[in-house]
Amino acid sequence: MDLIMEIIGWIGAAEVLLAYYLISTDKVKNSHLGYQLLNLTGGLFLTVFTIYKHTYPSAFVNVIWIGVAVYAIWKFSIKRKA
């Protein structure tokens, strides 16, 4: 189980870092769905990992990160429907 959780944690870290790289280098805009999905899944994987490791302050930050991504995706979907 430890190995699976480590893999989940590393994938989550890679996704969040990739999203940060893409936005920082102007490869994508913050309204790009792929960018928000990277943040969402990265935050989710990191939340699972940090809860498993009992690092609750980090889990808290990642839950907020997920909330921001969900809000951005929701806002994006409303704009597309309009």
C-alpha cells in the first residue's frame, strides 16, 4: 500500500508542477480546461497522499486547491453554455 500511495503522491506533485509551469510560461490560459483538470487531479492525489501520511496542514491546502479548481471549472462550464 505504501508504494501505491507514494506513486499517487508523485503523480499529484507532477500534475500540480506541470500546471504551474504551463501557466507561468504562458503555454495555457487559466481558463483552459486542461490546466484546471491538472490542478484538480493533482490536488486530489496530493490530498489522498497527505491524509495517508497524516500531514493535515498540507491536506488542508490541497483541499482548498481542489475547491479553487472546481470553482474555475464550474465557471468555465457556465461561460460555455452562455
